[in-house]
Amino acid sequence: MPVEPLSQKEIEDRLAELPGWSLTSVGADAGAKAAEVKLTRSFRLASHFAATALVVHIAQVQEELGHHSDLTLGYNTVTLAVNTHSAGGALTDLDFALAGRVEALAAGHGAE
């Protein structure tokens, strides 16, 4: 079953339930390609090892959901950016489901 893009109102309502998450436009070029909007969040952790552990846990959740983000590991930071490729790069229920799961597990890793 194909996933449907969320309306702007649905996106705003769901974003209000995820403090720390924001919308970021990426990928626009000289008029040839419109920017995509991604749901994004960065977390700061106590150490590189803690950040790496969070990345592994996020990867596990992504596999469970069958939905994957752009996931970036820094020294003590983890950044996610997600939208739904199968919906033309729009934001869908899948993106917010992933964000909610990540938000819930990040606290257990001591992420801020």
C-alpha cells in the first residue's frame, strides 16, 4: 500500500508533538530541482561511544520500521534527516513514526 504525503496542517500538528525536531529544506539547485523538505533532529551525547551506541539503536529501529533516515555520526552528536522517497520526498506517517521512536529511545542513551 503506498504511503500518502501529509498535508501542511498535519505536518505542523505532528511537529508540535516532537520538541527539538524541525523541517529543513535540502537539495535545491539553480531552478532545475525543487528543494525537498526533511524532518531533522540533532542529539548531543556524553561521548563518541555513546553517540555510536545511539546510531546502532536507531539503525535497529529503522530496520524494524522498514524506513531509513540520513543518519550522521559526529564525535558526540547524531543527526537524522528523513522524508519518504516512495512518496516523492514528501513527509508521511512513516517519517513521524520513526521520529517518535528515535525520540523515545534517545533519552535512554542520555541524549540531549
